[in-house]
Amino acid sequence: MKIALCTDWFFPMSGGVQSHVVGLASELAKRGHEVVIITKEMNSIKGHPLVLNAEHIRLKQAKPMAPIPLIFVPPSLAELQGILKREDFDIVHAHHAFTPTSLMSVSSAKKLGIPTVLTNHSMFLLHDSDYFWTTMSYLLFPFRRYINKADKIIAVSQAAAEFIEHFTRRDKIVVIPNGVDITRFNPVNSTVPGSLPLSTPEKPIILYVGRLAYRKGIHVLLKAMPYILEAIPQTRLLIAGSGYMEGLIRLLVKSLNLEDHVELLGFVPDDELPSLYNLSDLFVLPSIYCESFGITLLEAMASGTPIVASETGGVPEVIENEVDGILFEKGNEIDLADAVVKVLSSPTLAEELAKNARKKVEERYSWTVVGEAIEEVYKDVM
């Protein structure tokens, strides 16, 4: 098949959607399909390497009439329609149900008679409120209209499926999780960058990977650190990521006297992430809302890094408490600290959690498994 993957989220941006598109493109190409990634042009991408076995095309952006984030600026409709018509795709697969390139791709493909699939990667505030979102879905009629043009809708978790169900029929939705490259992320120790601290039983390392945004709960993790340090005084926290909260996070680190225990690494390139997981004794996902899945969970699971994660959104669908990770009450720094200390204080527990997590990711979340499931959806709509 010739497949178009259409997304607003792509290099140089980082995040779950971008990681998913790259992984899916690589897997589909391995399966013998011709893959083209269609995304928006951004000035900052000049010279950025793209390392995957797929062609990619960038669209021009429309000029925004107001200072809005580039992610919400639509591409050139004429150029998009021209590409879809000229390339003669068998399938158009759009990623993210609430951004312009994906929705415009579905609409344009339908006019050309091309089968369409739309993946919902996200949830929003009050995602579990039927009354609020059913009402909002009709007020947001353009989204409902465009979303329903897709022949099939993939949700990355049951939580994401329940959210998108407010905008479309349930029989259109199929749940297929995110995937991870279990060869690239694995428990085998990798080369540790010389600038990073070495982990020892007396000086364990906690890792956070993600955007520095309020909903990701990094402030909750920082508030938990004094309690963690009471039990394990030499603990280090590495924060990999960037975002609008960086200044506030630095102030919080200082106000909590954590300068000797917390290191902000900034943006970490994808090729350095496996080493970072292998370096760490524990991965923490402290999100407080709108976490539909959490691809970093899969990366940590595949890497054999024990996990402590908040019980929110789609996270409990991935992590079984006390089996392949420890779940804590979202937003509760005391509960988070207790979970962290529990794992770091018991090497036997940490090893058991990591072993079970790696087994689960091999069986359910490898790109081989996930790619096959998505391929079946393509066949179903053709």
C-alpha cells in the first residue's frame, strides 16, 4: 500500500504524537509499504535530520491572523489537496483529532475517494464528564463534522476512546495502543554520557522525561523530593525536557533547597534517550490530567527501568499496580514519595517490576504487534 501519515506534530517538535508517527512509519516501511509523512513547514526545521525509512513532504503554512501557536495554524489547503491527488495514496492516516493538518487531510481525502483513518492521541480537561463534553461536541460542530468524515478512528487507549466517543459513533472506534522500538529501548546497559552522574545503591537516580508543562505534574515530583530525601538522602533527579514551566521549576528547585539533587538536562535528543533510561534506577510519570497514554512509559518498560506513575487517564491501562509498576494518587506528593521510596528501598521489588514490564511490552506494545493491528484497520477500510 501507499500510505500517507498526516500530522501537525513532527520534527523539530517532540512529544508522543511525533514519536508515534516516526515509529509507525518505520514499521510500515519494514512491512513493505510505501510511506509518506505529510506535515507543515516550519522555519526552524532547516537542516534537521530525519532518520527513518520513509519519504516526507512539508506543506506551507497559512499566515496566522492572530498570535496563536503554530500547531493550530492550518497548512495550505490547495497544496495539501494537490499532494493527495498527485500521489494517489491507498490510505490517508491522520494523527490527532483536533489539529488542522490531520482534519483537513481526512476531509480532502474523502473528496478524492481515498479511505481514511484518524488516530486520537489525546484527551482534554474533564474528559470523563459525559454531560460537559457531549454538549461541547455539538458546540464545537466543525470538529464533530470533520472527525466523522474518517472511515475508522483509532484511539491509543480506552480513556482516549471514551473521550473521542463524544464526537463520533462508538462503532467507528477501535483501541490500538502506542508502540515502542523494543530493540532500541532494552535493558542492556548503554554508554553513559560522561557529564551525567553515575548511579549507585547509595545514590539512586530518578528520571523524568517529558514536557515541562503543568499537566505533566513535574511540580508534584519536585514537591515529593524532600520526603524522598529524608529516606534516601543521596537520591538524584534528572529532568529531561523543555517547556514553558522551566523558569518556575528552577525557582521551585531553589525554594526547596534541591540544587544538589536535581539536574535539568533540557531537551534530550531521541538517540540519547535509551542511555538515559539505562542510567536511571526509577522512572516517574507524575501527570495530573490529560494523559491519554504516555509513550515514555513504554520506553521505560522496554528499557527495564522500574516505573512509578500517577493513576490518571490511560496510565492504569498500561501499568498494573504492584505487578509491572507502582501507581500513586495523582497530584499527591506524599503518595508519590512513598511509592518512590518503596521501589528504591527494595532491589528485589524493582527487579520484579522491571522484568514483568519488559515481558508485557514485548507481548503487547512492540511496533511489530502494534503495526500489524494498524495494518488490519487499513485493510478493513479499503
